[in-house]
Amino acid sequence: MKAIILSGQRQALLTEKPEPQLPGPDWVLLKTRVAGICGSDLHYFISETVGGEKVPYPCVVGHECSAEVVQTGSEVKNLKPGDLVAVEPSIYCGVCDRCVAGRFNTCRKIRFLGHPGELDGCFAEYFVMPSVNLIKLDNEISLEEAMLAEPLSIALHALGLASPEKTDRVAVLGSGPIGLSLIILLKHYGLSAIYATDRSEARVNAAIKAGASWAANVEQEDTVREILLRQPLGLEVVFEVSGDQEAIDQAVELVKPGGRIIQVGIPIPERVSYQIARLRRKEVTIINSRRQNRCLEPVLEMIKKKEFEVAWLLTHRFTPDQAQQAFRTAADRLDGVLKAAFIF
């Protein structure tokens, strides 16, 4: 089968790999249909280390996808060849203390689709997943929308951790696909004071389209000053979605005393820093968000009911033989890209 591999830093290429076999009777062989490039995939592309861990090149990444069932194990009863599915990328054990506590996203034995060293990803013609991780699609959700449901599920989980009130004033620092998904959901749940930032003018404009009440480019404006001019008491919640140290510092300045910073972005360095005096004196709560916890199905239901529009987030489509161009476009934010995806 054809598969896209990351062979080294800023090196993506299409190659041949053996087709995967079903590892158990409850597993399913899937044909990739639409596979989105996530920010975490880009981390493996642009840096040889992520969070202090060395990237084990070569690797097949990718976890945001819709797929078609090709073959099912003998114990799979709810799916058949030809069915179209959305994919929950986290495989958890269900029996460890974290799973028993309902925190499946922090399972001690978790395996994640497309996480190097755990499970080959969906940037290939075929991949395998347990049947319990697959949600059958109907005609009311497109293959592209099903792929976009995964980043939306990350946003929904972060929103649940923040538990904002409708009257809260919030900021989203980083208006990539997950930041934009957060804005869409914040607007959907009735918040009106939503401030957004990014380095890309296209993404600043997209933030307004998604529902932000104000958005600006951090390279063109002093966004902290501008937001605090509008909200001099500060913000109840700040979502840091970029992983950049500069944005982390901005979050500390923007959050009000007693407020919350939700760390959604994944920093590439092993360590980041906080201005501890500012945090302590404000008694700020910092909550780290880890992927998502059973949020994919609720998001798919919202998309199915047309509660908001998400298809516009996918701006760039590539074929697998355009792997290098696709990764470079997404990593360097070329051509006004929001979300880029491979169409298999």
C-alpha cells in the first residue's frame, strides 16, 4: 500500500509499506478517505524532538480522519465492508485506575493513532483500529465534516474543562483549526465577548468568521494592551492554543484574578515558564488539556443537526503524492491555509 512517511526533519514522502493485518477479532481494516494534518503532526515534521522526546523517524502519523470499512474481525457485528466511519484515535485499556475514574484520555496504557512508537497513523491507504473506536456515518455528515469532528472534539473537551459562563469574557490565543473550533463552540454556547489572536492574517479573519468579537495579529498589534483596553479587569478564561512561550506570557497578563488558563497548545520544548509572581498574586488556575475524552460522538451529533458550520475550516486538499507540499503549506501557513487534508 502507499503510505506517507516522515523520514526526517521537514521531510515527507510517499512510499510503499505492507498492508496492515488485523491484530485481533474485534479490529477493523480501514481505507483512509479524508485525513487532516493536525498541529501535532506538524510538530513531528518541523522538529526532531517534541516535548523533550526524540521523534523516531521514519514514522507514519495522522489521526484526524474519516474512513471506509474494508475488512472486519470475526467478533465485529456492528460494521460491514463499505460502511463509512469517523475514527476515535485513542485506544484505552478500560481497566486502569484512570479509565475506571472516567479519565480515558489519561489511560496509563493508552495508544494513539499516528503517535510515533505507538500505532501507525492514517496517512496511508489502509490502517487498523478496534471496532469500538469507530462511529458509523450516515448521509447527513460528509467525509470531510467527519474528519473535522476530531479537532472539534479537542475543543469541546477544553471547553468542558474551562466551564465558562455565558457572561464570561474569554480569549483564544492561537486561531489555528483547534482555536477556531473553540471559537465556534464558544459562540454556539452563547458567549459574546471572545477575543482571538494569531500570527496569520488569514486566521485572524477566520476567527471573526468563527464568531470572535475581536481578533488581531500579534505581529501587527500589541494584542494584550488592546484587549485590556476593552476589558480592563481582565478575562475570566484564556485558552492558550499555540504552545508558544510568547502566548503563554500573554495569557498570564490577560487573565483576571481568580481566572483560569486552559493550556490546549502543545509546546515543542520540554519546558515552558510562567511568571510565577503574577500567577500567585492573581491566584490563577492553570488547567492542562489532554486531547479529548469521549467528545467525538457529541460533536458528530452537533454537526449532523447543523448546529454550526464547520466545512469551511478545510481550505486545502492534497493527494498523497503531494505530501511534502502539503506538510510545508500547513507548517509554514502558506496560501492562507486553515486546515489541510489528504484526499485518498
